Amino acid sequence: MPVSRRKRRSLANPSVGLQEGRAGRRRIKYDEQWNLSFKELLDYRSGHGDCNVPQSQGKLGTWVNHQRTAYMAGSLVQGRIDRLNSIDFNWALREAAPKVPWETRFKELVRYKAKHGDCNVPVSQGQLGKWVQNQRASYKDDSLAQDRIDRLNSIGFKWRLKATRDSGPRVPWETRFDELIQ
């Protein structure tokens, strides 16, 4: 009985056949795991009506995020893309925030100042906080229009929140100490 080329190769170098076997078993295990996660996604979809699993949802959320990442990187196999498309998988979960006119955000900032006493909206405050951060960045880059600078200045907008070394003349330590003890 003739020996196959694959068998001959593995007989000549036993580790080659072993490595091919391991790689094949790993691929099968990976495929099985992918299929299990896909089935779990189907269950999620039937209960929630969509495939938008939050990343904080544990292993399924992480898996869904990995599918989006692999898709965006172009490394997801077409067969898996087709399977996910067949269940209306949303590839770009985060859509850009709707464009809000500058004047609308400015009015929101005026209301914020009336309520809080300043224009120092934390970035974590949502879209208004991000808008305020963008105004500061545009000002720093010298790309903010002068009329907008004037409008923001008129409501007491602070362009810098943290004191930096170059925020004013340096005063000797002894001078500040003398002011403190007086």
C-alpha cells in the first residue's frame, strides 16, 4: 500500500504532521466557538430585537465588538460577514452625533452658566461638554472665528482652566511666602 505524501512528510519530520494537526484542531475549536457565540447572539436578538449587545454584557458583548473590529480591519471571513448580515447585524453601532448649529450649543452654554455660575462644562457632561472642549481647542489652534471668540468672551468663557507656568509672570517663592504670612 503506497504511503501518501502527507504521511511521508510526517514520517520524515514527525513534528510537521503534529503541528499541522494542532493548527487544524485549533481552527476547528475556534470555528466551534464562533458558532456558539453566533447562536448566543441569535438568542440575544430574539429577546432584544437587535444585535446591539453592549460591550459590558460579558463574553457576548466582547465577541460582538471583536466582530465589528475584525470587519473594519478587513480580516473577517466573508462567510461570517454573510451570516451576520443575514441577521441584520449593525456594523457601525456608533453613529456620528447629529450636527447641531453653533448658535444652539452657545444658547445651551448660556443656560448652563445661568444654572452653574460658570462655563466650565466637564467633557463628561455629554455633547455640550465636548462642544466646549472643541471651542477651547479651536481657540488654541487659532481656528475659531473672531465673532465666536467675542460671543464666548461676553459670557465669561474661560479659555484655560488650569494655571500653567506660562500663564503669567513668575513670582519668586519668597514673595509669595511673605504674602502668606502677612
